[in-house]
Amino acid sequence: MEMSMPYFFIKNKVFYNKMYFINMVWKMYLNIFKYILKEEYYMGYKIAAASSDGQQVDRHFGHADTFYITEVLDDGTYFFLEKRIVESPCQHGNHDSGIMQKMIEKIDDCKYVLCEAIGSGAAAILAQRHITPLETDNMINKAIGYIILYDKRLQHAS
């Protein structure tokens, strides 16, 4: 009787496929669990970038009318999530606090805000909501890379 493949190999391959399937199902349930209990267990965060083109941070916080939202996952990977349109609170030197509050409410779920510049009043309001404003004129991807590195170091320090 000639066998083309040893029984041991076939048996282990079936076992491997079952374990692979169980692992995939476990990951799926884990992701669902993370989604349901997002507030308590999810360690990822969002970054809002004030940009006119979605490539470079080139807008002053008070003059921004668009924020590009990026989500950073637990493992440090990130992806573009959405573009949020806001009304600019700064109109030729006059600041409308009501519009400023609406603007900040739109990015309230973000941990960091990237902007070219920000005034002390707006920075204080963001800090009250536990949002860290960061000034830069880098490309968004490069700035996000720096934030991920900074955030990891911050977590290890605490």
C-alpha cells in the first residue's frame, strides 16, 4: 500500500487548520468586545489635523475649517478615519466663543490636535477637555509618527 503523504502530516494539517480557525474566531470576538466596551478597554486614540489638503498641517487652529481625523490603534498602526468640516471661530481678528465651543465639540473624541499655531485661550479650552494641542508644520503622516513615538514613551514612563 503506497501513501503519498504520511498520515501524521495530514493529521497535523487538520489540527493546524482547526487552530487557525479558532484563533480567527477568537480575534473576531475580541474585536467585537473591544468595540462594545470601547471606553473602558480600548487603548487607541484619535488625532485631528488642521489641514487644507489632508497632507500637510498648514492651518492655524482658529482659522481651520477642516480637520482630518486619524485613528491610531493599540499596536501603533494608524489609518485615516474621516474629514470633519467645522466653522472657523476666528473671523478677521474677532473670536466667536460659541463657534469655538462647537468646533471643539466636533473634535472632542481626539486625544491630540495638530495645527500650525494655536492661541493660548484655545489651547486652555482644549486642555480642559484633555486634548493635547501640538504646533507643527510637518506633513500629517510624519507628525503622526512622532506622536505615536511620544505616546509610547509617555505610557512607558507612567
